[in-house]
Amino acid sequence: MIEEVVVYTIFNLILNTIGGIIRWIYGSIWRTIFNKPKFEFKEYLYGSKKSKSHWDRQHMMNNGLIAIVFLIVLGWIFI
């Protein structure tokens, strides 16, 4: 039971980080092109500073989905 929770937490943190990095790179390029203010990396991982909820689950879910799609495409390219 404890091992499953640890594996899930580590897996979730890895996916959140990979997805956050991809969103941050894409957002930084997009916002530079259109001359808009950029977000900090922490905001891509944990949500907006202006949000009342400190730990937004929506950002983690988006990051996880983006990371899964990225890993599938990466695997498809290299296989």
C-alpha cells in the first residue's frame, strides 16, 4: 500500500514537471512573439499567484496530460 502511494506520487511529480516544462517553453515563446507578459515557471506548475487555491489540481492535470502525450509521441518517434 505504501509503495503504491510512493510510486504514484513520484510518477505524478515527474509528469507534472515534464508537462510544466513543456507548457513553460511553449508559453514563453508564444508570449514573446505576441509581446505579452510572461508567467513564472512556478505558475505553470502550481497555478496562478492570483488564484485563491494555492494548489490548483487543474494545472497538475493539464501538465500530466501534456507529459503523457509528449512521452507517447517521443516513444512513437524512437520506436
